[in-house]
Amino acid sequence: IRIVPEIDIPGHATALLNALPHLEQAIGDVLDTRAESGESRASSPERTFGVFTKILGIAKPKISTFLQSLFEELQEVFPDPYVHIGGDEVFGGSQESEFMRGRFFRETIGDALQNISRKMVGWDELLDDNGLPKGSVVQIWRGGNAGVRATRQGVKIVWSEGFYLDLLKPASEHYLYDPDQEAQAKAIGGEA
């Protein structure tokens, strides 16, 4: 059993952004239903599931320094060599397209983690544009051919698809899940 911290970048970061609003990059109110209802979008972490338009501003000049400092603090609390950096469920846009192309993850995040001798774990969206540096781990939650793609990109795999116990499915359904045979050889574990 491992305990791996997840600092979700750039989405799912409303709690962080409430504490440090100068790091926010608002994309607009396209998916933010609160804008339609007239409810304020400021000052509270999300308490529901979904993709939100309030994200960590990866183009902000101070973001690299902030993340390096955050990862250094994490290593003091979590000795495990892996740090999960998220990368899932980010609403698109020009800056976010650059982010999803992987440059930000390969260079900024990859370098920050390498500086403290840690390895990156990221959600399977990062496979879409080769966003994982060598030696990284992808966590598969969406299914499809993500396992095969991960294998072809040479990254290790943690499986979540088929094992979400919080969905309250009968155990028989979980036992029926069988990951792709080619990708199983790269699997280093699962998460439930």
C-alpha cells in the first residue's frame, strides 16, 4: 500500500485558488452554471463533481516557482518517490490547449519533480498529447485504449478503471473487469 499525494494541476484546484487567487486563470463561464444563475463564482471551493472553468494559471510568471516550493514541502511530508499531478478534466481554450499538448507537464512540472528526485503520476488525459516525461506513471480511469497507448509511450500504469468502489456497484462487476493484456505487463498497481 502506497500513499501518494495528488496536487491536481491545473483543474480541480478551487480550494488552492481560494487561498491564492493571484494564481487563477479564469477561462470564462462556458461550463460554469453558476454564471447563468447569477451566483457568485468567487470564494468557495467546489463541492460538486464536474469540469470547472476556474483553473491554475499555468502561463502566470510565478507558477513555476510556486509549484517548485509546493513540491519541496510535499517531499518532507510524503517520502514516496511518486507525486500525482492530476491533469484531468480541464476545459479547453488556447492556453489550455498548450497545456494539454504536454509542454507544461514535460518541462515545468517534470523539471520541478526531477529537482527533488520524484516521479510524476498523471491521469490518462496526459496520454493524449504526450504530456508525460520518461519514467512517469499514467493512472487510467477513462478506459478505451488508454492502456495500449500508455504501453506504446513507454510509461507505467496504475489502473483505476473498473475499480471505483465509491460507485457502489456489486463486487461481481469489479471482478469482471479485465484490463488489456498488452497493458497489464506495464501495470504497477491499481487504485480503488
